[in-house]
Amino acid sequence: MAIKTANVLARVEPDIKEKAESIMAKLGVPASVVINMLYKQIVMTKSIPFSLSLPAAPLALDEMDAAAFDAIMQKGLDEARADRSRPASEVFKELRRGL
């Protein structure tokens, strides 16, 4: 077995780190083992071992036809009628976290 003497220093979002470490603790796998596994997969596959892609950007109003716009509006109306809404402050807070 190879001696592990190299260090990796990475900055991650605190809440993501906490959530990931909670899951790893439940699995009984330390972060160093997970990082080592990731690096080994990168070496073995000569690639990142999961899909990397850009999310599809939402269409702007001038890029959609009336039927697509009506469908989006109907979905929103249906969600509002079913009381599946969230306070605007919560939505903006989530948006700010993503920036």
C-alpha cells in the first residue's frame, strides 16, 4: 500500500462541507478516503468520473411561443391553487446563496 504523504487543500462552501461530512460519517468513510477514491477514479478513467454540464438556461419571453408561455403560467397557477408556494423572502435567500 502506498504511503500517503501529499496534502490537498480545498475551499468548499461550509454548508456543503457539513452536509457531505454528515453523510460520510453515516457511511463510516472519512473525507480523506473519499478524496483518494475520487483521485484514483480520475487516474483510472482519465476523466472526471461524473457528468459535467451546464444547466439549460431558462427561455426568455421573446424566445418562447404563446403555448409555452401559457404552459408555464398554468403550472404556476396550479401550484398556487394547490398551496405549493414559498415566501418570496425564502426564494430570494436561496437565490443569493447560489450567486
